[in-house]
Amino acid sequence: MQLYRAVQNVFGQLAGSLCQLSPEEYRNPCETLSGHTIGQHVRHIIELFQSLENGYTAGIVNYEQRKRDKAIENDPDLACRLLTRILTDLARPDKPLLLEASYADAAPGSSGSSRSSGPMTLSSNYYREIAYNLEHTIHHMALIRIGIRDTGSRLVLPEEYGIASSTLQYRRECAQ
């Protein structure tokens, strides 16, 4: 499946960069990431895919109910192992899913109070959610690229690291 190969390629790039970072570079706040860490971005990527995996059987996916596991933020080796596990479990048949999400209605000037009518559900499917997570991963990898530069690391990333496939295709067409 083309989608699976795309995730495999992107995860390979991500894991390759994590293996070359020191634990300190992975977990130290980056000024250019507004004080966030590379590890926090990696955790976010992993937990979106875990949410999809966890919701597959029941047919309901809720990305808001992520665990937010600090161990993933602090341990690049654990993150690499989880990326491998996710990729192994990703090859499943497509099926309809419900995406569950809550959107609070905060009134302007309400000093943070919010009302919510509860979670809403949207129709989706497994492959569509993989595609969403893939694009979201690429977006976070663009931020991770900036964070890596901020660490002072001499790590050289692939040219396509953190760049959407449509952008890469567009660049190739413009170069001709």
C-alpha cells in the first residue's frame, strides 16, 4: 500500500534523526520552539498514531484522549521503539471509523471559561486517519528540523525531512 510506504519512509527519517541526537538535545527546551522540546513533538506524533491504533477495534478514534506520556518526551530510544511498533501494527484493512472530538465554545472575554455541548462525532475511515496522521507528522518534523538546528547539533537531515510530498513534487516540476 502506497500510504503505508509513505509512513514507513517518514518514520525512517524521524527515527534516523532521533538516533543521532543526544538525550539532552532531545529533551532540552528549544528557544525557537517557544520553549518546547523535540521530545514533546515526537511524543505528540507517536500518541496520535497510538490513538488511531487504540480506537481501531471499537471504531471510535479520539485524539484528545492521548496519554501524554512524559517517558516518550524524555527517552529517544523509547520513541524509536514505539515508532517501529506503530509501523508494524499499521498494516490493517481499511474500515469506517468515527472521529470523536470536543470543541469548547469560549465566549470572547470570558476569562477562560468555556461551554461544551459534549463530544461530536464525524465519519471517517482508517486510511483517511493514517493520511491525516502522516501529514501531521510531516508538519511536526518541520518543527523538529528547526529544533535540531537550535540545539547546535551538526546533524544533517535529508532534504525532504519535514516537507510534504506535494511540495517536493512541486519543487521538482519547477526545477525542470
